[in-house]
Amino acid sequence: MSDPVKSPYIGRALKRVEDPRLVKGLATYTDDLRLPGLLHVCFLRSPHAHARVDRIDTSAARTLPGVVAVLTGADVNEHCGIVPCAAEIPDLKSPRHTVLAGDRVYFVGHPVAVAIAADPYVARDAIDAIEVDYDPLPVVVDPEEAIKAGAPLTHPDLGTNIAFTHHVTGGTDIDDAFRRADKIVKERMVHQRLTPMPIEPRAVVASYHRGDGTLTIWSSTQVPHLVRTLLPGMIAIAENKLRIVAPEVGGGFGAKLQVYAEEALCGHLAMRLGAPVKWIESRRENAAATIHGRDQIGEYEVAVKNDGTILGLKARTVADLGSYCQLLTPAIPTLTGLVLTGCYRIPAIKVDLVGVYTNKMATDAYRGAGRPEATYLIERLMDIVAREVGIDRVELRSKHFPAVADFPFQTACGVTYDSGNYQGTLAKARQLADWDQLVVQRANARAAGRLSGIGMSTYVEICAMGPSKAMPAGGWEWGCVRIEISGKVTAITGVSPHGQGQETSLAQIVADRLGVLIDDVVVLHGDTGVAHYGRDTYGSRGTALGGSALVMCIDKIVAKATTLVAHLLGVTADRVVFADGRFSAPGVERRLSWAELAGEAFIAKNLPPGLEPGLEASSFFEPANFTFPFGTHIVAVDVDRETGKVTINKYVAVDDCGIRINPLLIEGQVQGGIAHSLGQVLFERTVYDENGQLLTGEFMDYAIARAGDIPDYIMGSTVTPSPVNPLGVKGVGEAGTIGATPAIANAVIDALQPLGVRHLDLPLTPERVWRAIQQHSPVAV
Amino acid sequence: MISVRLRVNGSEHRRDIEPRLLLVHFLREVCGLTGTHVGCETGICGACTVLVDGSAVKACTLLAAQADGAEITTIEGLATNGHLHPMQDGFWERHGLQCGFCTPGMIMSGVQLLARNAKPTRAEIADAIRGNLCRCTGYTHIIDAIEYAAGRPATGGAR
């Protein structure tokens, strides 16, 4: 046994306490749960994008040996309420979203019936034995066509495909800005639909205890507390009889930031059938019926002076919502408007957004959720503006940065950036990239006839979501810390990590603040029976908000311990000193450890008057603002003229996520995020054909990055603490995905610029790039 | 029903099974070894990778009946006497995992790579795991982890 690692822990690249169970194959994911009498659930899903359901015949399915029940919407919808949407959008037109389809189906993958059997193979057999007569209806696929007069309707009963419109103006007078402009730079950009594809699909186990009337649902979810809050509005169970557990969760990326129909239905089935049930999503179901991301089409205009000064920005965006509003569907494209100006002083903005229903799966929060779209468009626009005005793109960016002293910095989008040093990350990234040398290399490559490009993005994003006033239903976070009678420490957090490593990073914070060994700290999470309240994990909030709630708990415990120590040592409280995990007082020989104090506090035979027994505290942390991490990514690429294939030669990422708790985990988050971006830029795209058929329903057709696609990284950081939480942490879960997409895209377009290419939409597949090269090349022989 | 006999992590399992039972479900449901995961059921994601007679195989694309008589090693069979296999240790040391769902399959592919190439280059490692998808790490730390394991003895040594 090696000696235990000693404090301080914050700032150190400690390996994770989560890992031993995971590398041994001994972790418990939802599918690994075993309950006596467990029944298996399988869904029949629509093969049509839009159809009337004329008849469902379940008679053959029901008679298969081992089948317990086969149910349709007519059997369950009246018991299961409406799938919730928590977005606050005025005048939102929202279709009635039942757990199973009623007399119509609205997207490929729409659940139509459910079979329950003792064996999962038999449940699938039962699904295959159900007969459904569909009468296909006109399909809405293209959101821009959908808002034209006379277009077919996704939901005929709504009378329109427009779910909502959203108009924002901010800062100075936008019309005046465009009148004063020397030039108006316009571009249309399509931000393609993406599929999150966590490697663990969704999974639900539900078990009802008839004796006490309690229901426990294990779900592969990011948000056990939100599920517990919202399910009682759907099925016949009270909140205080419902326990939600997120066991080991195999990735989320926003796809599991939801309350899904299947979760409610499994809970209902467990109660209805009096037996525990399990549903494991197949990959095909995951691609078709778990939320998608992005899917915005925009026309953008920048008002600019001849010296490059940007006066204003207009965005007209069509957001494809798919067929239903899931938990946050219509809110996601509105988030884009909050960071539209990026890290630049742009005095006036105008956003006109229309959210459109189409016969596809719903879009919702996918890693970055609205901010990657904003960063992509502003960073592409900065390159386009620089080129049109004839100013260096680094200079153009730099010229519009607020200075360090300008923070807190209020933007025209109506948010206040907490802290920043944009010149700092830019300078460091340029230095790490050896920028001047890159430019020379590019010139040499071009002189030799090669297509060589350099791209950059200087990004800012919104994290640590968020102040309750700005969130749909509470943005605080909860925590509880208990010094056990043995002196061991139990920290309970309301965030619900699923790969981020907060059992480690939160333990680092707790161990440092208490002055104990990290091995003596256990962090519990993801079970509403243990972590009574919480707002879970999304929006890069876990460490900043979950950690801050724990810091508040520790402050309370130290204060209480100080009172107890003063009593035990016979001194006044102001003479008690707490350092390195020990309490003492000048001139008193006796020193008290946490174990001794916990013994005194729990045995409680010698407490000062009025002091409660125990050494435990819980707290709600309410952030004063969001945090705004930022950074600079620089990428160098070569494009093969013959094939259109892009090769990344250099990748530099400098990210500032505030105070760094565990640099190893931060590096992992950034690299993981960049891999999502790399996929988005080079090959990922969710495709529906003109009939609304999903063509990317498997890993065979939807290409996520593989190991061989990843470049070598040069990674750097700067540290600008956030003033809005006691840890100074900003958050880093989405930074890579936000910063990388425009940097890689800008590099490819830069490589094609000598041919006259101004913009290409993503993904920049070899085919799309090759076609652009052909179109822009001098006519071949 | 048909009879099969498989040796899994050194223990013999004789069972009468349905002919259509996949190897991955035999391991998970019959043997109770849930460390082998199912991510796609089409042989692409590699979360279900196990060693069948020493070769890395995707257990979701093989029937248990096809593995009759075979020697299977799963993630649970790698550690010896409480010591992590160097590949498991490498994933821990180099932060080669986040959510951990792809990890058992990734580790088994890494083990097989080192069995045939003790000192692979980073490019060779990336190529060897192209049949294993990870959506969390971005792969760099996974390649670091396999590099860490390369050259370390396969028994004892590690913690």
C-alpha cells in the first residue's frame, strides 16, 4: 500500500475514485439490475413519419407463450398524462404529447404499442406479432417549406406548423446601426441536425411496492430529481412515494436531460401489473426516438464600418423542433440568442426566431444546447467579415474584445459576463500554436499548390446553469455534508454525474475544506432517496454549483464545530483556530480532530446549551449569475485536392474554465467535447429523407468520431476565477464542443479560400468539399 | 433448446439454451457477468467485446451456440488475485474512461492488441480500437492508457 495522497487536493490531476469499479466491470448500470419476477418491456414504433392509425390488432401477440400484456394508447394514455415541457415560451402552440400514439403517428419511431413478457426475446416476438393498419398522410420534413402558406401540417389539429416566434432586440438601435454601416455582410448558414448517441442507450427499471405504495424507478438519466418532480404529474404516484435512482449512467450529452414517455409508462406498468419491469432501448430506437440536437437554419447580417468596427448583428433563424416539445425543446434555440455576440463588443442585435414542427424526432439539449450554434455562427461571421472588409481576422476579433477591466461586461444580448481575459487566451493559443510559423507554412504549402488552412475561434459560453430567476424551475443546487461518528465524511450532492468524475472532484473540494484525507470522503449522488433535493447535471453546472453547495455545508459545520470546541476547551469561540483538519486554541494543549468532535457531537453527553447533536449540514446554493468560460482554439488543416479529405495537422486548445479543481478531468472534458465537434464538422449529420424516413438510424449510418480521426492536441489554459461562486469555478463540460466546431470549420474554409470559397455548410465531408473544389476550380481540361 | 458448454473466466458453464440466444446475453443473463455491455446489437460499437479463444469478438453478433466449447474471457476475468490487469490499471492511471460504458470492450480490444503487438505505435493503437466507439473521452486518453499498459507484465505488478 502506498501512502495516502495528502492535501491540498484542489488543482491536482488525481485519478478518479470512480474508476476501479468501472474498469473491473463491476459497476451497476440500469440494465445490470436484477429483480425477482422482472418483466421485460418492448415498444412497437411507427415506421411512418405521419399516418393515421386505423387499426391495431394485438390478438396474436397476446397469445404468445410468456407474454403478460400487450397494450396500446387506448389502454394506457388516460393513465399516463402528458409528456412535460418545462420551457417558458409565451404563446407556445404545443401538441398533446401522450406516452403512446393515439389515432395518429407523427414521426418515425413514435411508440404505438407496448408488449410485456417474462423474457426480453419473447417481448420482441410479441412486438413483431402486432398488426397495425397505417394510412400514410402528407409529411413535413423541410422546416423552411413548412412555414410557407399551404404547406402540409405536421399536426393538422394545431392549424399551423409554427410553434412559436421569438423576437429580441438588444443594445443600441439596430436600424440606426445598419443605416450607419459602410457594408452589410450577409450569410446563410445551416446548423445541421445531430444525434447525441451516448454509448449506453436509455434504460428504465420500475418496481412498485404494494405494501407501502412506493414506486422506485431506476433510469439512465441525467436528471433524477427533475424526473421525480415531473412524473407525479403523469402517473398516479405522489412525489413523496416516488424514488428515482440514476445508477451508473453511460453518457448523456443532453439526450438524458429529459422526462421521457418510456419512464412514465414503465412506472405505470409496474403499478398496473404488480411486477417490476425493465425496458432497454435498442440503438435503433435511440437514434430515432431519443432527442436530437441543433437543426437551425439562419440568415445573418452584420453591419460593419470600413475599418472593421461592427455596429450590429441580425439573425433570422428557423429552428426545426421536430414533432413534439420535449422537456426544453423550444427553449434551446432561444439560448442561441443569449450569446450571439460571442466575446465581442457588438452594440446592437436583433433576433427573429421561428420554431417549426416537422414530422421528425424532437430536438432538444445536445452538448452545448444553443451555444454551439451561436458560437459557430458568430465565429464564421467574424472570418467572413474580416475577409470582406480586408482586415486580419485576429485583429478583427481582438479589436472587439472587452478588456479585463470591463468585467462584469453587459452584452447587447442582455446577459452580463462574469469575468474574462480574452486577450490572454488568444495570446497563449497563438504562442502554443506558433502562429507566425503556421502562417509561413501555409504560404509555403499554397505556393506548392496544396490546400492548406488555419482556423480559429475565440469563444465564450454560458455555464453553471443557473440563477433561479433565469431558469424554468430552480437553478440552485443542494448538498449535504456529514462527519460520521467515525470521523469519515459523507458528502451528498444534488448533481447527478454520469462520467464527469464528480465523485473525485467534489471529494477534492470537501477534503481540502475539511482538512481530511480524500480517502476518508465518499460522495453520494443520483438517488432521490439519498440526495433529497437537487437540480442534477446539465449546462456544465456540476462542479461549480454542486461544489459550492458543499462548501456552504462545510462552512456551517466548521461554525458549529467551533462552538463545540470552545465549550470543550473552555475558551471563547473567537479563540478557536481551525487549520489542517484540527481545532485548537492558543495556550491550550489539547487539539481536536474531526473524529473526536464527531464522537462528542453524536454521543452528545457534553454539548454546550442549545447546540443540537450531530455534525451535519445541508445547504441550497443559489448562484448570483451564470458563469462565462471562454477560450481560443486554433486549428491547421490540409485538404486533399483530389478527394476532398480534411487532415488536421495541428490542434491547439486554450480554455479558461476558472479555478481548475482537477486538470486531468478538465482535459478529458475538453478532448471529449472536441471529438463531438470534429464529428459535427467532418461527418455527423442526422438525415431524414423526403418521406420523413430516418436514414441515420444506426452507427453504420451515423458516423461518430473513431480513434483514428483524432489529432494530437496541444492543450493550454488560463485561469480567470468566476466571482459568482465561492470556488471560482466556471465549468467545462461543453467548452470543447462550443469552441472547436467553428475553429475546425474556419480552418477548412480558409484552406478553400484561395479557390474563392466563402462558406460551406457542415458537415464538410470529402464529397461536399470535393464538390466545392470542383465548382470553384478553373474549368478542367 | 440446445446444450452448450463454455468455459468463462476459467469456470465451466453447461446450459440448455434457446438456439437464438446471443453470446452477450448468455454472459450477462446466464453467467451473471454484467461487465460486458450492449451498445448497439449490430457489432459496431464494441461495448460487448470479449475474448473467445484469445480473439477479440463482439459478443452481440455471435450466438452462444456458436461459442460452444470455447474459452471466453470477459472484463471480470482480467484481474488476478485482486490485482488489476495492466490494461485496467492503464485506463485508471491515464483517465481512459469517463462514463465507463464502452470501457470493458475497449479494454478487451486493448488486451488483444498487446497480445499480438507488445509495443504498438499510437497509430496502431488507434487502428486496433477502431471497432470500439467512445462518445465521452475523445480517445486520446484511451490511447494513452493502452500505451501505458504496453510492456507491463500481464500478471501481478499492478496495484
